Amino acid sequence: MATEESVSELLREATSSHQKGDIERAKELYLQILEKEPQNSTALDLAGLLCLQCGEVDAAEDFFDSALSVEPDNARFNNHLGAVRMRQNRVRDAEALFRKAIASATDYAEARFNLALACRITGDLAQAEQHLKDSRAIDPDNVLILIWHGIVLRELERVRDSLMVLEDALTKDPANADIIFQMGESFAQAMDFPFAERCYREALEYAPDAVLIHERLSEALRRQERFEESKDAVEAGLALDGENAGLLTALSATENAMGNHVAAIDAAERAIATDGSMLAAYLVLIRSARALEDAATVESAKLAALSLASGNEAIVREIKAM
């Protein structure tokens, strides 16, 4: 039978290795602990986190289930199993686990944050925003919580509030490219494209390889009718990822706006070949093909677009009117 002291020492070494990023050593030590004490719930939970970190979702599930068999009401374990359920796209099950975690520990900010993300996925933005407010009240300096609060507020069309929250986040982490990018997204939603452009350019100073930021910068420039600069932004992104569907769609939109319909169709078709669900690429394809009086391409693209837009009545009406 293992002594309490020897297991405690192994656990200290395992957590230290885990924190330092020595994954193999941490895994080896967690398994040693579990050989000695198969029901050591702390080791089971930490081993589950390690597996989740490595993308081994099924193994993580097994470890968290085992930890919960020892301590079924442990808030941390329920929260972690909820994270597994999110990875498995079992969002309602995840939501129930996050709620159980919060019932056991009302001041558990991470569980409230995770519940907010689950509510957002299920479309309950008002509940998501409330849970984010609650998690901020517990952990007011958590930048990740602030970023997501800003995103959800924007999705609720509360752009001014979104920007206020993101500005708060920026005071805590001034070099965080994601915060600056999200501010750009809020300015873009408010149709303030010059300010959006400034945010995207600043974000690229900190994250020059972020292709999504190049794509969004291209759109901000296109909306200001600065087409050559818009193309330059896309080309900078394509130099990083030459077959990125979002970038190719942005390129097709800019070419279409410039009247270069053949080039627009080529870029749109490349985007669709990369990602057949890229609805925006189909919309550009329809517009450019119509400009070239290519009825066959218009009709085939409309059929595909209508299939993708099924359930979104506003987009369906727009496609039918094209």
C-alpha cells in the first residue's frame, strides 16, 4: 500500500511537470499515482485535463468519469467533464454539467464562463451575457471572460457596450491582438470602417500571421472603396495560406467590386473548391456571373446557395431576388 507521503510527492512532481509543459513526464507520473491509488480523484482529474489538452477526448472522458465516481458533486470535475461534452458537441449535456458545478460552487467563475459559451451555442444570447456578467463579477481581471463578453454584447447588437468591455480588457492586456481584433469587429458592425481598419492594422502588428485579420482588413478597405489596398491585404494573407477560403472569398468580393468579374468568378470558385459551405463565395459568384450574363452559372450557384441558406429566410429572399 502506498504511503500518503510518496503519493503526495509524486503528485507535486506531476503537476510541476504538467505546468512546465513536460507532457510525457506528467503523464507517466499521473499513471504511477493511479497504479498506487486507482481512486485518487485529484490524479484522475489532472490526467483527464492532460488528455484533453492533448486532444485525447475519449481518454479524458474516462478519467473525469472515474473522478466523478469518487466525488460526484465535485464542481471542478463536473466542469471538466462539461468541457469534454462541448468538444463532443453534446452542448445540452455540457450545460447540465456546468450548472451542476455552479450549484456546488457558486463562485466558480470558470464554470459560469463555460456555461455562457454553451448558452451562446444554443442561441440563448441573453443568458450567455448574464453568465458572463456573473463570471466577471467573480473574476473581474480575467481577459478571456472580458473578450467573450464583448463578443456576445456585439452579437446582441449592443456595440457601444461591447466596445466598453473590450476597452476594459485592453487596459489589462494592451498587446493582446485578439482584443484589438474584436474591437475592429465591433467597429465594423457599427459600419465605422476607418476605425475598424485601424484596429485590424494594429492587431496585425502583434499577430502578423493571423489570416483572419488580413481578411477582415481587406473587407474594411473594400467597404471604403480602397480596392487596390483591399487586394494587397488579401494577397498578404494568401502568402501565408494560399488556399484559405475566407481570403479567396474576400478577393472575389473585391474583384467583383472593381468590375473584374472573370477574376471574381475564378477566386470564388477556388474558395468553393476549398470549402463548399462558403455561402459568401456563392453570392459573389452569382453577382459576377450575372454581370457576365452567364445564366447557367447563375442558376447552379443559386441552387447551391439556397441549399446552404436553408432556414435563414432573409438570405433566402436575397438569393431568390438575385
